[in-house]
Amino acid sequence: MWEEVRNVQLVVGGGQNGCVCMQMDAVCRQLDVLAVEMLELMQEQLRVKAQLTDVMKNGFLNLAKARYISGNTSISALQLPSEDHDLRAQTTVVREGGLLQLVTPESQQMAYGEGEEFEKSTDPLQWFGVLVPRNLRQAQSNFHSALEWAVDGANVQLRLQHCHNRYLLLLKVKQELASSQ
């Protein structure tokens, strides 16, 4: 990026001062574009956080409703498998190309083809019986959505951090240009 910024030289006749002024204008325009981009990313980050809050709240409310409907002992930590069981995550988060992505066993199998066998994880709702309340299924769906929103929020945060770093770099270039005039 530093070399990219240094190479923004628009040489128009008029000597050295004309070149520095054109560089300064180009850097200022790039700073303006980055400032607007950062504001848009901040707005998107607030939107994602609000959506994540709503989905999590709905998930916890559905979980509470399911416990109320089924009784407080039918949906509790006692139904969770003991430490002896081999548990696998249904979804994992991986970093690819600088951004985070959700990976499910099904998407891994599609990516690697039919040749390899992947162990499918069991549905955690089966720990609570065959006929589970609809609210428990909705809570599971809400928490899956919350995971997607959390990954989206982390990606927005990464893009915002990258934009901020570029902004600081251009600010240093602008200060160097201003001191050389």
C-alpha cells in the first residue's frame, strides 16, 4: 500500500511544487473516500450488532418457553452427554482470504467431493427426546442465525480495521507531503 500511495504522482508542468500539490490533492481525495467508507462500515457494524442482539434475545426467549412447556427438568444440563462421548461441532469458523467463513460438514463434503467420508454430527435436539417442543427447534434456529450474524460482524470489524490502517498510512503520507512543501 505504501508503494501504491507513493506512486500517485500526477506530473503537470510547473516544477516540483506543482507535483507536490497534485500529490497532496490525490492523498486528500483518498482520505475522504476512506473516511466515508469507514462511516459506512461503522453503520453496517451497528446494524449487524442490532440484528445479532435481536436473534440472540429471541433464541433465549424460545429456550425459556420450551423449558416452561416441557417442565424445567426435561430441558436441562442433565440431558447433555457426559464427557465420555465424542462430540463434534456442527459448524466451525475458518479464516479464508482474510475473512471468516462458516463451515459445516455438508459444505466440506461438497468442497472435497464424494471420495472422502466425513462424520456427520448428531443433532443436539435428539438429546432432549424425539418429540421436542417447537420452541426448542426455533431456539436452535435462532442460535444458528446468531452464529452467522456474529461471523458477519467479525468480518465487518476486520474490514473496518483494514480501512482504518489504510487511513492512518495515508495520513502519514499527507504529513510527509505537508512537511516537504
